[in-house]
Amino acid sequence: MAHGSPELTLYNTLTRAKEAFAPIDANNVRIYVCGPTVYDYAHIGNARPAIVFDVLYRLLRHLHGADRVTYVRNITDVDDKINARALRDFGGDIDAGRLSLNEAIRKVTEPTYDQYQKDVAALGCLEPTFQPRATEFVLPRADGKDDMVGMIQSLIERGHAYEAKGESGREILFDTTSMADYGQLSKRNLDEQQAGARVAVEAHKKHPADFVLWKESSADEPGWDATFRVDDADVAIRGRPGWHIECSAMSAAYLGEVFDIHGGGLDLIFPHHENEIAQSRCAHGSAVMANYWMHNGFLQVEGRKMSKSEGNFVTIHDLLHTEKFGGRRWPGEVLRLAMLMTHYREPIDFSVKRLEEAANTLNRWRRWIEHSGDGSTLVTEDALEALSDDLNTPRLLNFMAEYSSDAAGVWVNTEYHNHKLVNYDERRRVGAAALRGALELLGFAHKAEADEKPILSAISQRLALIREKNWAEADKIRDELLAQGIQLKDGKDPETGERVTTWEVKR
Ligand SMILES: [Zn+2]
């Protein structure tokens, strides 16, 4: 860790406590985050872990060095809905041997995959070091990296998995009773889970909590040809993996058997992460899978749970490129700031009001860093400390409001100003530099996004004309923007009382 850096503490779901972060290898800090299923456009709820763990990735790079952090976010392209579509659209090609199953799946998922990459790039997220696709890790690989079938075989050999005949075919199941401390992450024990089990459907399971590692496909379902060695006999099952095993295999493939941080949404704690832990620890014989488990909170839209049936299902693409939400398009950086205004573990209410607040805050900050200081950048101890305190972004944003006042030359605490006799220009310079540094730390560019630039420059031109009392020219600019569908709103800056203008797309 760089000299003088504050201690990084992270809330660990495994221990339900904030802990000092100590990487296994400070030269290679390793994080795994569960990525998207590439079937539909990603919704705004999917944007939250992408942004939160991007902030963590950037902080770790700042603290340890940009080339000393490995960040893996998987792509889930093994999914029954994807399989069904691959078969519907390319079944003939698969049967005729023109396409492999993986190639057909790739054709189905490619547009969604590309869209996801564009979406998260627009949100200001860095590309992870590796983005492995599940389909590439089902069967043993030429490069010898960990794979799902190989891992299931290890679980069978170590006495943690068994074969059974379920309603729709043969299955390899994880034997939860074979693991002494199953349920540690979600704090559920096996006795509790017995009570609510649906016995009829699950009769083939030794315990109702046992979960699928491999599932046989019927003749009209796509599958991969796998052979397992069970009780000294070869068992060939054409089938597909359960959901959890992909993350166990891909994290081991890129990060090793035990790594530093595993992240994802709160909804993944059970069963997904619990079962990842069970598989990885039992296959490797290790005491932990990852040392720190981090989970972001839930997201609502305008106070309601987001769902397709509620009609409030908002995709990242809609927000960026359409006027469906709040009657205007929202730049990615506005979505990013709106997300970071709430601490990552708290529930968040995503609303038009929140986005407007974020847009206005960014405009204000940009104005001061463009008009104050010498363009230099300063990462303050306060900023670094706030972020190192379990990613306390709201606290950091409070500091940024102070830096913004400094950059604007408006001290909240005039007494301080009088007593210390601070140099006015110096304080504006430092405020602007600190604001730039904090924006960078959080993954924001110093300048506004391109499509906003012409509007912002027209606004500042108009404000200059108003100061000169050139009303006719000022009105001309306002009318020209209006003709393009851009409505200006004049108001006062709450910090400085100065006249400011914001804009929105006219409905
Ligand atoms: Zn996962």
C-alpha cells in the first residue's frame, strides 16, 4: 500500500462486520463479481453492482497500483432461455453440424453482450481484467484452466456430490450434508431448510437443500456431452450445468482457489453465493473461497419494486438513449452520480428527482473546475479516507460540496476565513484541484460528455450576454435552443446565490 494511505475497511457479509482489508498478495489483489445474464438488455438494477464494484476497483488500483489488481466479472450465457432461443433459431445448423452449441449460443447472445459493454462503458466503468463467458468453461479446456465438469468430478471424488434420477432426467447433485458448515454466508442451517421443502418434486434428493451441479437434457433440449466417473463406472450425461458452478469454475480459473473479494447484489447471497462457497471449498478442500464478501443493496424505481408487470422496468439503454424516463435522455455520468449518492449497502430509490439533482450537481461542479484554479489535481486525505471507509460515497460527496464552495470562492465558515487570513485565490485553486481529484477517484471525467457540450457552451454564452445586459442576443440563444427542443430554466445556485441556468428536453 502506498505510503500514507488510509486503512481500507470493508463490510464483510461473511462476518457481518466491517473489517480491515488485507490482501493475500498485495502485488495481485483479486476480485470476482457476478456479471449479467446476456439474454435481455440490462436494467438499471444491473447498473448498481457494475458501478459500485467499479468504484472499488478504481480505489484498489489507486491504493495498490493500477497493474496490481485483477478484476473478473463473468458473462452468464448458459441459461435455459438462451439455450431455448439458440435451438429455435439455429437448431437446424446444430443438427447439421454447421454450428456447435457454443457457436449458436454466441450468435444469440452477441447483440446483448455488445449492448451491455456499451451500457457499462457509458456509465464510466472500466473494463474488468477478464470477462469470461460460462459456455467456454463448461467442458475441460485445452489450456487446462479450471472448468465446470472437472470441478463436478472433484466434488464426486471427494464425496460431496452424488448422481440421482430426478423427474426430468439424471442429475449430479451437491450433497449439502457432506459439508459441516454449509449455510455460513446466509446464516441458514440445514434443519431450518428441511421444513419448507417440496417433498414430492425433490424425492430424489438426499436433503431438500441439495442443489443441481449437472442436469440431463432431453432430446429436444441443447446439452453438452460430459462423462463423469461415479463408483468406478463412466456415467455419460448429455446435459447442462447448474447456475452456481460457473462462478466457482471461472473464479478458480482466473483468481485461484482462494482469493480476496467476491461481490454481487444482496439477492445473490442465497442460494447463489452460498452454493458457490460450498462447491469451491469442497472441491478444493479450502477453508474459504474468498476472504471478503461484499453485497450491494436493492434498487427501487420511484418507490416501487421494478418489474415488467408494474410497467416500471427501466433499462440502462432506455435511460441513456430514449426519453422514456422523465422526458429526457440522461448522460451516463448522471446515472453514475445518482447511484453513488446513496451508500452501496443501503436500498436506493431511483427517481427522476434524484437524476435531476445529480445532473445539477455535476453541472455546478464542472462550472467551478472550469473557471477556477490551474487545472491541477489533488486527491485529499479526506476524500481517500471517506472512500476507504467501506466506500462511503455520500461522505465523499459532502466533501466535494465543500470543495465546490471553495472553488466558487464562497466559504461557509467565514470566521475561519477571517482568522486564518487564507489567500482567496489559493483557496479557490485548492478547492478546484480537490474537486478534480475526487471526480477522478470516483470515475468521472473532468469535462462534460460530448453531447452536452454544445448546450452548456450556449448556456454560458447566454449568461455572459445577460451580464452585459444584451437581452436581445441572450433571448436569441434561448429561442434557438428551444427550436432544438432544449428548454432552459433560470434559477439561483443554492451555494452562491449566483444566477444559474439548467436545461431539459422539452416534453
Ligand atoms: Zn456468481
